[in-house]
Amino acid sequence: MPDAALHPDGASPAPDGERLASVGPAFLVRFSALLRTARTYDVSNDAFRHQLQDFMTLLLRMLEDEDEVALAVVADYFYLNGVRLRAQASLLAVYHALMGEFERRELGGVRFLHGVSAAETERFLQLFMAAESPAMAERLPEATLEARIEHIVPVHAMDLDREDLVRALDAEHTPASERGRAKRVFWRAVLGTKKVVVRAAQTGRPDLRQAKRLVQPVVDSIMKNEYSIVGLTALKDHDEYTYAHCVNVSVLSVSMGQSLGLKRQTLADLGVAALLHDIGKVAVPGEVLRKPGKLDANEWTMIRRHPLEGVKMMFRMPGLNGLTLDSMRVCLEHHMNFDRTGYPDVAHAWGQAAMSRIVAVADVFDAMTAHRAYQKRPLSPFEALQSLLGPTRVQFDPAVLWALVKTVGLYPAGSVLHTASNHVVLAISPNPADPRRPHCRVLVRPDGTPVSESAEETWDPMPGAESVTRVLAPEELTVDTQELLAA
Ligand SMILES: [Fe+2]
Ligand SMILES: [Fe+2]
């Protein structure tokens, strides 16, 4: 049942693309919140009734202007009545969670037609929730018909005219396809890590098998020399940053390990150990972790216990093998520092394992560029790199610092650069062949005209004739780099 309204190319063009593009994010947020509440609460619960009401208000308002509201997901993008919705940095977690809901049910889209009611939506949600099991997923369109739900039509991914869609998308995004794949791997890892951490907090021990599954695709893309995923670690401005930090440290560590010549199996183990490096934080009270002001001595003691707490949790994992030992060591040693100035306090002769030295650098680089409540602004990735290579470099293994530069480049993703030809560009991912010439998105042309968001212009990578003349400070910027990185 290929459907014109679900067609991203707009076989039936949307009457007002701009209006849909602007209401789209709100629609996704409402829909996602509704699913989340439906999962947790009974339909009679107040929390659910509120969400349902909010969703219906928005949906009915949209139906005043549209023939129908058709939400489709194709190749990692949402389309609302054929209009592609841009991913806003702050909402990325919502987008990807919702995408996961569709994927698990092999759904390509849902159409809401005129006449849809709250009662009907409620019945549909019950079927939707039940369709999480694979056997039921396949039957969702049929089950919806059987339940006499006439104004909500789920469409199987298979029933969308995929070939057409993929062709249209390929034509539109050829240079970005690796980036598209990287985004999928990255966000799956973030949401998967959230599950691992939440589970570990409940059970008192991390699920190593699950962590391995999340890290595998990261190792695969880096082994294929696809580094877009390294660029994505520059995204900090979103709700799931706590979990993204674990993924960022894992991605950076694996990539650094590769440039240090580690073999695939070791990289896979390093990726898992890096993903779990902060798992002991689940034992630190949330108020302390999230405290906006300065910490007192007592609170610092609690924070500084997280490496030991992590090791204790890992002792509860079944079986003992190379990977569990590596993970314990990284957990224990990631704040120790190369010159033993960190914590926990150990004898000076203690040798920090190679993996721990890698994770320590990846951890500090990522943390320096993240928002912290007590700072006016985080360091830009370029400033963080400068600082790590400056006076604090004695805390880190010099070979590992070199691997960091090889991995993120001299101008890490997120840096805004002024070039010799008078272009202003945003670095979006590193170029391992030349750390001075990252892959970039052009922001301003030499004549001073800004490149509009829709007419995306990229350098893949920065041409050989170009060079960077200046790195702009965050204060000088008039664009939201986080939004552009997320796009
Ligand atoms: Fe830590
Ligand atoms: Fe950390």
C-alpha cells in the first residue's frame, strides 16, 4: 500500500511546507511523550489522560489545515506529510527514541485522518504497545482494522515504496550517507547505554554483553575508516548528555586505539571498558552529581569514590575474563593520571594500564567541552585541545595525546574556522589523512554571504589549496553550531 501522503518527495505536495516543518518537532515531542506515558501508566491514569489531551489538541489543530497528518520515517529522517523535519540538537534524543519505536514494529509511518478521536487514539496506543513483540508487530495494521480504528492507519515499512524513497534520498544526500549511518550507530549507542546504566543501577552490576553489542558497530565503522562518528562526539547540548558522555569516550578511545595500532579485538574490549568507565557514578547520590554550585569536601569524597564503586559493581559480573579485567582496570584507573596526581591515591610506582591512559585522555577531552553548571561556558573543542597540549600535558601519556590529535584533528568537530580564501566554515568531522583539513560545512562565502541552511555546502574534506588562518572564539559566533552539527 504505497501511499502518496507518506512520500517524502511529496507526490502530493504539502500545502505549506514551512508550517509543517515548524509544527513538526512539537508533534514528535507530543507523540513520543504520549508513547512513553502509555508504556508506564494505565489509560485511566491522570498522567496519561493529560498527555493524550495535549496530543489530541495539537493533532486536531493540525488537521484543521491539512487533509491528513502522515508521519513517516525513512532512512533516519522523519517526514510530516512529505516535508522533512530537521533534527534540532536539543530534541535528538526524542527523535531517536521515536525512531526506535517505529523500527521495533517495522513501521514505516502512521496516518491520522479527519475524524480521529481521543478514544480511537487510546485504543490504537494499546495495540501499538502490544506490537512491541515481533509476532504482534507484523499484525499491527491488520489488528488496527479489526479493532475498527478507522482514522489511524499504521503503514508497514515494507509497504512504503522504499525504492523510490531511497533513490530520492540518495540523490538528496549522497555525501551525507556515511554521516547518516554514523548518526544511527551513535544514537543507538546513546539510548542503549541509557538502558545499561539504568539496569546497572537496579541490579548493581553492568550487563557486559549488552555493552559489547552497543560498541560493536562503533568499532566496525572506525575499522572501515569512517570517522563521521567521531564528529558526532562534539554534540553536547542535549538531554541525554550523561549517556552520550559514555559513548563519546568509547568512540574517541576506539579511534585513538586504532591510530596507536591496536588490533580489532583489543579495540572492541577498549570500547566496552571505555563505555563503562563511569558506571560507578550510579552509586553516587544524584544531588551530588547534579549539584549546580561548587562541591564541598564531603561531596568531593563521594565523587572520588566512583572508580572504586565501579570496580565493586564489576566484581558482581558473572565470569572472569580478559574483558572483565580490562573493564575493572579502566574503571579504577581512569582518573589516576600519568603522573599519579589524580585519584584514587596509590603508590607512585603504580602503572596505569595502556587502556586506562587512553580512556583518561578521551574522558578529559569530552568533559572539558561539556556544559557544567558552575562554568560560564564550556571550552570549545579547540580550546580543550590547546589546554591538554599545554601545561596540563604532564598528566597524560604523550603517545596518547598524540593519538588524540590524530583522532580529532587540529581543528576538532565543532570548531569554526576562518580560511585563507576568506571562507568561514564549521568543522564537522576529522580527516585522518590530514589533521589540518577537516571535513567542513561552509557557513559564510568569501563575499560575506551566508550559506542558507537548505543550500548545504560542504568540503569533504577541506581542499588542499585552503588553510586555516584563525579559529573563531565561541563569543564571536552568530550561529548555533550544535544545531548545525546535528543536522
Ligand atoms: Fe570518571
Ligand atoms: Fe567520565
